[in-house]
Amino acid sequence: MNTSQLHAVLETIPQRVVACSGGVDSTTLAVVAHRADPGATTIAHTVTPAVPAEATARVVHYASIEGWQLELVRSKEFDDERYLANPTDRCYFCKSNLYSALAELAPMSPDRGHTLLSGANTDDLGEYRPGLRAADEHDVRHPYLEANMSKHDVRAAARELGLDVADIPASPCLASRLYTGTRVTPARLQAIELGEATVRRITGVSIVRCRIRDEAVLLEISEVDRCHITAEVLAAVGRAMSSVCGELARPELDPRPYQPGRAILEVT
């Protein structure tokens, strides 16, 4: 994957703050931007209950080995009732709070100050992404979009750079596991994180979602991996989740196979 177009885009942004979630897209962008011009690049990561601890640890690790100027910020979506109510456009309120928090790091202006950068790629344009509207409102730039790079291109670039994030599964924020209309709470998000970690630890399956619809828990997994989800696994997941969120029912295996984004548009 030739990243010359990406470098050309970055050269037009003399001072930048990269919003890094810890996924392959934003981590690769952070590495490329920082290596191209360390003095012009700040990496920012938000620490909230919706961000898996594993993602935060990954960002901190990369900051250490790459020498990033890393800013850990706390965005205020958990003070925003519009976010907590979990409407279909929850992501808009999440990103609005995120970009507002990041804007406090340095003067933001496309002409005079720093510019916020996101890791959105061309694949995101074909999905329901209300967060992109928030990005527009905060003058966020998307270098991958400007360089016409897809998810496949980003992973290829990460491999060329020798980054161990190149093949990690996509893992949106934990709140994406809550069905629309199911209220966002820190306890539910922690339960989701523990439940999915339990499945991965016992079965070795990499892609799993513990979806919550009100008090019900549906374990969503690919068709080929369903054979790994036994009664014993479900019981272990239930114990892990109930240890931090006692209101939840015993997990059940979703009769439908894993589908990205299912919880967003299916209202409780």
C-alpha cells in the first residue's frame, strides 16, 4: 500500500491533533502523522466507561514506543442526557462531546491553529455514521477520506509499517452493544467488557458481542463459531456480567449470527 497520498494530505495540516481510539484506523494514522512530523503532532485519547481498557492500554503502549506527545482527556458524554438516553444518533452526541474536549487542548482553526484529525475511511461512508456530522461541525479532517483509503488500505499500510494492530478485529465503543433505547450506564458497559473478555478467554473466538436489550443479554457470534458457545460458557459469561451489573438476565445465544451495527437501528 503506497501511503504517498496520505503523506501529501498530512503535509497540508501543519499542526494536528489525532483522535486515537486505539483501533487500527486511528492508531495507524497516529503513527504515520507522528513519524512524519513529531513536533506538529499531538495524539489524544479519551478515557471513559465506553472505551475498553484494552484500547486505552494499547494507546499508552504505542505512545511509549513511538514517543508520542499523548494527551489523555475525559470527554463529558456521561453528563449529557441526550447520550445516556441512547437514541439512534447517540454517536453524534458522543463525538460532539469528544471533539469539544479535544478542542480544549490547543487553539483549533483550519487556518491558524491545530486541526483535529479522525481515522474515518471510505468504508465508513457506506454506513450509518452520525458521528461524521459532529466531525463536520467541529471542522475535523479525515486524512484517509482525502487520500481515498479504505479499511483494506489502512490495514495494508499498518502491515507495511510493521504495526501489530494491522489485523486486530474492529471493536467499536462498548455503548454500541446497547440496543437503541437501552440506557447507557457505566455498569452495563463494564459488564459488556467483562462478558466479551470471558468468551474470548474460554473459547479463543476473537469477534463476539454481548448485546444488551433492556435487561436481556444476547451473545452475538458468527455462524461458524456458534459451536464454541456451550451452556458452561454462557454460565461463565453470566457470572462475569452480573458481578458488576446485577440487573442483567442470564445471557442467551442470539439465534442470528453476528452482524455489525445491529443494535443501533433495532429499537427496544
